[in-house]
Amino acid sequence: MGMILRTCLSAVLAAACVTVAAGADEPKKFPENKPETIHAAADGSFILPASKCEVYGRSLEYMPKDRALGWWNSADDHAVWKIAGAKAGAYEVWFEWSCADESAGNTFVLAAGSKQLKGKIPTTGSWEKHQKAKFGTIELPAGDAKIELKSEGKIKEALGDFREVRLVPVK
């Protein structure tokens, strides 16, 4: 019995070590999260749903019931979307998110290559109440790009739950 328990425990620990090592470089896999390249809509905008991004980090998860990224508790958590067909220029950045009062105020960074938008995540009143709002603008290069959403530094409680990032060309 002791030998079987040690063997099982060794196998579990080895699997955990492999998972942690893979998590640093490889995106996490969730059944209803299908990362894919997102093309510009007819009006030039990009809709980046949580279900189509790569998910990285210790705690970040795709939550299919909410169609959102959640459990964003670690500074190494981040999401990456791949876009194609962007026209160079300024884009409005819109989030659909939720954030409870005790987690409000964390700083996000949205990056497209060397360009960044930083801001604070406000409360929506609860984790169940999602809102849509404009958070600023970012410059996109022409063609293909990776869009990364992450926190700036340590997170108080959680960054937020994110259903969607929307990039809309500035007219």
C-alpha cells in the first residue's frame, strides 16, 4: 500500500510540474476557448471575445458559463488575441467587463506591439453585473498584430472578468 501511494503521489507531482512548466510558454486549454485569428469587420473594427484568445498565467481561466476570462488574480496572468487586416491608426478601446467593489482600481495594460494603453478598472457593482465602456485609444500597426491584455504589477483581489475587448477605428 505504501509503495502504491508513493508511486501515485510521484506521478501526480510529476504531472503538476509538467503542467506548471508548460503554462509559462504554452497557452492554457479550455474546452470552449478556441483561439483564432480575428479579421477586421466591414467597418474596420475588431471584436475580441474571451472565447477566442490565448490564456496564460497561474490563475486566469476561461469561464464558459459567463463567456468571460476570470480568476485574474496573478500578475503573470494575461490574454493574447491575434488580429489580421488592421489599418494603421488610432482605435478606441472598449471593454465588456465586471468587477466587484473590493477589486476595483487595479491597473490594466493593453498592448499592441510597442504601443500601450494603461488605465484603472472601475467597479461594476458585482461580478455578475457586466458593463461596456470606452477606456481610451491605442495605435495599431497596419496588417497583423497581437493584442495583449494584462495587469500592471501586483493585483489587489482580481483584475476583473472580461467578456470582450472591442477596437473601433477613430473617425
